[in-house]
Amino acid sequence: MGRLHPLNHPSPVGEGHTEAPAEDRAQARLPEAPDLLGFLWRTLNNSHFTLVLLIWLSAIIGLSYIIPQPPYSLDDPLAYSQWVASIPQFLWPLVEDLRAFGLFQLRTSAWLRLPLALLLIHALVMLYRGVPVAWKRTRMHHVSPGLINDAYEVPPALGRQLGLALGRTEAPGQVFRRVMEQLAQQGFNVFSVERAYAGLAWRWHASWWAFCSVYAGLAFLAVGLLLHSWLAQASVLTLQPGQSVSAPARKPLTLQMEAADIVGNPIDPREGVVRLRIEGVSHTSKEVALPLHTGQIVEGMWWTVVNIVPMVKVTASDAHSGEELRLWSFAPAASAQYPYARLSLLGEGNTSFASLPTQNITLRVGRATSQDAPPGHFVLSFFRGVETTPAWVTTLGNGDEVVFEGVRYQVSISYDVQLRIQEDWWWAVAALGWLTVAVGSILLTIRRPVWLVVRAMDAGGYCRLTTWVDTLAPQTPQLDWLRTLGSSFTAEKE
């Protein structure tokens, strides 16, 4: 238990009251410990440390949206090559250095886990200090005179602390009763021990639990995000139109992409909604809509569309007979299962090439570099045999067709979707933490608690009045208001 610093005893002068040398701030006495441990305890026990940790976490989360974060492991060379090709070219010289510092895995690295661990420890320390105080202050029938009977003892505090000593020329009992009456008139609840000239006054004392709930929510939030970072199992699926894929879940689920509705440029999808059909073991199906880069809870798992990849579907047929010709994609593990080829507009190596063996022609799809090209158009290049210079280059759009050396090529734009599925329930713990923090913060905004301890004592012929305040209000009560407590003309001024 801490104590107020001793105040100089004032002499009775003037109009019946005088003031000691201004305000004292109560400071809790720390347990005896080495300097380092004492510093750590003071830091963890300081509410300002909460703001530091929240700013730190906000900065890391903000950077994770600025610096590209791959949705899968980069240990696979092919995945690493594809990911590098998807980031801005000006970042390529810095990729290895940034990767060494873990800046491409910010959400699963120590950059995020360290402040979360500190936030958890800090929240538990604040709860260790706050819960007993809130319990005593909300159960007034358990308050004993021992809490307020020592003229120098400082009760435990949670918020902004202020101690003030005043001198009054009247008797201590008269001054004390006047102070308690004034506090009651101003809307405070009061509790007093008349024979000790000691009393308590409070407003909205139940809101101290809101203070504790904020730190309880931060603890839940830190635990949920930490365990989610360590234990969550994430899988990334690539969905193609008309193709059924099994989802990694506790119960069998089959996914099929119905459509991808793109907003804006169709070959540069930055906004859009993917519609999926989900079929379960009981042959029941439902359709869900997932916006790009927005998470959603589906079947008890967290689903996020992390990317929509524009593809060009190319079909070939004889220009005279109309006979369908089979195209071969150069993509890894591709086959001639379908009479068409789906080529990527991302320029990822062989995924942008296809072959027409019967004509010894190679096709390549790429983005239009000309500024005159209409939005949504792309370039289709034709190569003969092993030549490296295209024999013909043309610009096409969705649904266009072109004839080259007796073969009609038809093109259309379609999309592959990368869907990330996270199967764990720790996000629910984090969500509960956010909800608890939000509710506690709203209650504190509406009802900020104030707690006062008032003591009066005989100090050699005059009254020494000490007032100690603990509040979560940023500015009230004001010092000028505290100085008027116990004055015989306070009521007249009001």
C-alpha cells in the first residue's frame, strides 16, 4: 500500500482557510526488487504501456497490408517464383533482404507475436491490480473503516490520481460534514466514518468493471491471435470454372466456382465477388458469395479469396471445315484433356503459352503494352516452329476471334480463384476479445467513474483537509473544484 508524500502543515490565515503547497500525486510503493525487475514491473503496471503496444500492433498490421504477404509457404521454388512475379518489380532487389527480416510473414512472425505476448502479460498485470479494487468499490457493505482511517494512507488506484491538502480554520468535524454534504449535493454517493472524520464519495463506481473488462478483452484478443498464429492450419485452393475441388475440412465438402463478378478492368481484377457452390455429405448444396480480400465464416471455417487470376480461354478450329483442333498448354502437369487451353495473363512462365501441334504453331498471351489499347484487351502472339520472333501479333478482347493460316481462334476471359481456408476456432477467442474491449470502452465513454477519499484531522488548532481522487475521466475533477470543497461560501457561489 502506498502513502501520500507528507504535506507541510499550513498556518491558518486569511479568510478562514489556506492551502498547502499545492498537489501531491500518489505513487504506489513497489516491492523491493532489482532495478531491472522494478523497471519491468512499473512498465507492465502502467496504463500508458497499453497505448504503446496498440500502436505497435497497428503499425505491424498496417505494414502487412503494404508489404505483400504470400498466402502460402515460399519454400517451394515454383511457388516462390510465382509469388516474386506477382509483386511490383521495383521491390525485386529488396526481396531477399526483406525476407530475411521476416517482413513477408509479418502475421506469423515475432514482429506480431512479441507485442501480442507483451499485451497478454500487460493485460494480466492490469487485471491483477484492477479486479480487487473494482470488487471492493462495487461491494460497499464490505468497506471497513480500516480502508480510510489512516490520514496518510493512499488507497489502491486505477486511473488518474490526484492528492490535495488544504488548511481550514474551523473544527475538523464541521469541515468534514460540510464536504460530505457538498459532495452529496453534487450527485456523489457518500460513505463516512464520523468519529474518524474520514469518508468516501463516488460516481458510477460499477464502471470500474468496464475498466477491467477492457483489459480482459485485450487478454482474450492476444491469446486468440497468438494461438491462431501458431496453431491455425491454412490451405490455399485454386478453383477453376466448372471444376469440383474437395475442401480440407472435418466433414467432406466439395466446392465448385459458379462465377467471378469483376468490378472495373476485367483483366486487372482489384475488386470483385466470387460465387461458390458448396455440397456436403448429405448432397445438400448452398451458394456463398465471397468478396475479394474479405474474410467470411463458412462451415465453421474462415474463408478468404486471396486472389482472382485473369485467364484467357483459347479454342481453335479449321476455318473451312469447322473441325475442332486440340490445343496443348505448356503449363506444368497440363494435358490435352480439354480441346481448349486456358492461358494466364500474369506472365508466369509457361502458363502463358499453348501449342497447336497439327500446325506447328505456338501461341502466347500477354498484356497489351500500347496505351492506345482499349481496357480489357490483351495481346495474342503467333510463333512458327522454333522461331523466337512472333510471326503475327494482334490485340483482342473478350469474345473476339481471329484467323491465322487457315485456323480460327476464339478467345474469352475467365478467372482462376485462389481461396484460403483456415480451420481453427481461435479467431472466435480474438473476436470475443474485440467485443469485450468495445463494450467496455463504450461504457467508460458514457460513464467515467470517479472515486474520492476525504479525511479531516486536527493539526494544532486548525483543520487539515486531504482529498485523494482516482478517476478515469481525462480532465475532471478540476483542481479549482477540489480547492473549494469544505469552504463555507461554496454553496453561495453556486
